[in-house]
Amino acid sequence: MRKARFLVHLVLLFLKRFGILIGVGILVGGILFGLRSKITTLLPGLTTQEKIGVVGRFTADTLPLSISSRISFGLTIVDKENLPQPGIAESWETKNEGRVWVFTFKKDLRWQDNTSLKSSDFSYNFPGITVSYPDEAHIEFQLSDPYAPFPIIVSRPYFKKGLLGVGEWRVRKIVTSAGNVQELTLEEKTTRIQKVYRFYPTEESLIAAFKLGEVNTISEISDPHALFSWKTVELSPISHEDRFVGIFLNTADSLLAEKNIRQALAYATNKGNIDEMSTRALSPLSPSSWAYNPLVKTYDYDPARARKLLDELPKDQREQFSINLVTIPSLLEPAEKIAKDWEEVGVSTTVQVGTGVPENFQALLATQVIPPDPDQYSMWHSTQTDTNITHYKSARIDKLLEDGRRTLNQDERKRIYLDFQRFLVEDSPVIFLYHPISYTISQK
């Protein structure tokens, strides 16, 4: 008891002597904590940097969306369901059955140089579209034909000049060589936190830079095996539902023009064995899309069914049945697995490695980026000879694609694209395999 009284007396004596200093310290600490972002801005020494390595060659105009969307945004932005939401524009409306689109700008927006934002700052140059400026708060687009996906088209980040945007991150430094960006430093608006992006031509060169300490984070590489043994790194997988890996089949080829043959190859492909870490792709749309159809034919691995379809072919056609599968170096391993699957059902298969899309091919294993809007007119309409690489022709699909881009009501559009996916997958101009995975790697 005496000991407790002694301790209480000692504490009271301490507070009496130093209480004012303690109170002032708490008050000053609270003020400094509340003003930490402003203090960080005023003191360059407190700047923190994250050095991020990226694979690829980019100009200032072609930066990855993951970077450019930090610096600015478009008239709209795209949400997780791939629907347009307010961006620089707070609202929009369409007139004349989708031929005229008018966007109203948010109030009090400013560019990163602190100048006011006005509609005439936006100089869009879309082929066949007339742009006008009713006043400083509105921009109007006049189209020759109705086009329902137009709000998605203007979602790409817009810059007043160079890389001057309206986002939370601004460009502090850019280093280029022969027009390509070598290094890009972004700084967050309210702090001195910086992201320094460095660009490398290959994954191998980026991994070497990571090992040398040139970067402390690797952004999205497909093959992290060289770092699996490192105990000081953290690997974070990212599933890309905005793209798919598939086998594109040339429907103009004398053999692959037959739907039954294309379906046989689909059944013969053991999709779960190609990339065990990834998720299956079932259709040309992203699973996160508001128009995605999960009820399409899945073509689960069924070699017996594949053989049955192939056995129905005329004898002379079966005897000469061989496929040349073209791919790129990074997809060579999956291509070899596919070739083995096809060989097991009696399809002689050779694998050829190249770059890009060859002018003539039978089967092409490639990665396809999925546009945010379900409109895929350029990929599948029979008139699109430059971008419809499978030479696919279907009057029914043509009509659905035409109606889909003209229809403004979203429920009606959804019904159209549900049918589009169902009929396209049935025809099998492409065998949908998986949504690829990449890895972000950072120091622990």
C-alpha cells in the first residue's frame, strides 16, 4: 500500500513539473500529424520513391493505361462492369437516335498547371465525327450513324498538352530516347510520394535490372521463375479478365471451313492442362462485363467426341488432315501441349514460332485484348477484312453486331450480345482457352 501511494505521489510530482511540456508536445504532435502532407510537400528530403520496372516500348502517347490513368482521365471512366461513369464530364445525353452525343463538364475542374478546364481544350479527331463546342461547359459530337458505345470511346485519358492532365499524379520528369520513354517520374498531388517507371525491352532485361537494384518493383511479367528461389521478394498474381488466350482458326482454310472440324479441335484441346494457374475463358467478352454470357457451350475436354466428329469426315479428307499451329515465343509451351492433344486424336500438328499475325495461317495461338464495350464489330463482322483475322462470315452474327452498336437501351443490347456470344462460340472460329496471369514482384 505504501508502495502504491509512493508511485502515485511520484507521478503527480512528475506531472506538476513537466505537465506543460507534455501537453505542448501532444498539441504540436497532433498539429504536425494533421499537416503531414503539406510538410512533406515543402521538404524535398522527405520524398519517397517507388521504382517500377515495366516491359515494353512506349511513346508518351501510348503509355499503358495503368500509368496514363493516374495522370488524367477521359470524359468518362469505365467501372468494374465495363460501364461508363462520369469522368471529366459529369453527365451526357444522346440525341437523334444515337447520332449526337453531348457531354457536360464537371464544374471547377482544373488542369495540373492550375489553368481552368474548358471544352475547347479538347481537340478530338475521330474519323467521320464532327466536334463542336456550344459553350465552355459542353462538347458535342455529331456522328453519321448511331453508335451506342460512344461514351466508352471517350474514356481514354485525355491530356491538354504533352502529359498535362487532371489526375492526382503529375509528371515531374520524363526521359526519352528515339521517341520512346525510358523513364517517367510521377508525383502524387498532395504528397511527395513518387513513382519512377523504367521501361525495358524484355522480361529478361527487367529481371536483371531488379536483381541489380535499378527497380524495386516489377510490374506484370508472365514468367517469374527466375525469382522463385528469392526469399526476399513477394509475388502477386494478377488474372487479366480483359484479355484471353485462344486458338484462332482460319475459316477460309479448305479444312477449317467446316464447323465440325473446328468443334472437334475444341473438344480435343485439354484446356485445364494448358495453364493450370489461370481461369478458363469461355467467350470473347470479359466475365466482368455487364453483357457476359456464362451459359455458352464450354467444349470441355472430350477426346472421344473429337474422334467421333473427325471420323465422320470423308476418308480422303481424314488422311490429309494436318494442322500448322503458329504462335509467338512466349506461348510456345502451351502450343506444344495443344499439338500433343491434337496428335492424340489423329490430327498431325506442327508448331511454328513467329512474331505477330501472319498473313496466312491455319491456326494461330495468340492473346487477344477484350474491348471494354461488348461491341466487337471490327473482330467478327464479315466486312472487316483487315481485323477479322479468322475470315469469319455469318449473316446472323453480322446482324447482331449491327444491331448491338445501334441499340441504345442497355437491356436490349444485353440480349443482343448474349445471343452474339452463344452463336459465335457455337461456330468456333476461335477456341477460347484461358485468361492469362501476370505477376507483380516487389521487395519484402
